[in-house]
Amino acid sequence: FEAVAAGKKVVVPMFLPKTIPDIEQVVFQLQDAVSLAYTVPEFLSELRVALKSSLCPAEPSDAERDILDRYVGNSDGAASARLRSFIGEALNVAK
């Protein structure tokens, strides 16, 4: 989900033996945030494309926002600030 939040496409190697039951159900729920690679050359090609796109968009797309809201619980991009605040509060309480 970090990749989705960063505006990066997730490349899923579909040619590997299944280690997660029903992986297709999870992958297909991520919609356009994933690229499915059914062969090694396709996987490498998709990785090259993903690695070349280094800039993060200023805002997630509507589809990416929906994914983040559904699976992570928020899409506001403020997770780091919340974590910093929580750690700061926890350290102050521990003093």
C-alpha cells in the first residue's frame, strides 16, 4: 500500500507458484494500481517502467484514494505526521 500511496504501480509476478491462497482476489481489488506480469520478460519490462517513473504525483487518483481508504483506513497523506505526533506523545508520557 506504500507504493499505491506514493503513486507507484505495483508489479505482481503472476507466473510464480501460488503462495497466498486466492491472491487473484486481492490483486484484482487493487484495480489500476497493479500491473500483472504472467512471464519473466513481462515482469522485467514492467519493473523497468516502474523504476523509470520516479516522480510521485501531488495527489493520489480517485482509484488510488479508494484503495487506500478501503485497506489502510485513510488517504490523506498525513500518516507520517500522525506517527511523529504519536511517538512524541509516547516519549513525553514515558518521562
